[in-house]
Amino acid sequence: MTETRGRKPVEMVGKRFGKLLVKEDAGKNNKGRLLYKCICDCGKEKTFEGTALRFGSVISCGCQLKKNRAAYFKGILKNEATVDA
């Protein structure tokens, strides 16, 4: 399947969006939006809407969010340790 923007179809399979590589079409959701099965650089497979991929709403399976969150809190704890000393 191809994602359509207006009248021009866009082939999604094989394209990379952040850490996600579009592996195959996965049909449509209940709103009629096209879904794509993707594989993340970490190895996990997840399905996303084509619009979320194209507009950058998702860039990973969730692994990047976990890494960013861990780094953020690590920085906060490091800063608290230096303030208390």
C-alpha cells in the first residue's frame, strides 16, 4: 500500500523514520488510516500509522524515550548530589 498526501501516493515500505524501518503494510485501523509494521534499531517490531511516521510523531518503538528519560533523571540526580555537597 502507499500512503497518499492529496493525490500523490508515497511508498512507505523500506523507508526509515528515526530508528524505525518500515517493514511491511499492516492494513488499516478503525479510522481508515494506513498502518505499517516497523522494526526498530533495537530489534523490536511495532505497528504505527503512516501519518505518525511521516510527521515525526514516533521515531522509535519507545526505547529512545526510555533512554532519554534515564539520562534526564541521571542528570538531575547528579546535580542534586553536587548541590548538597
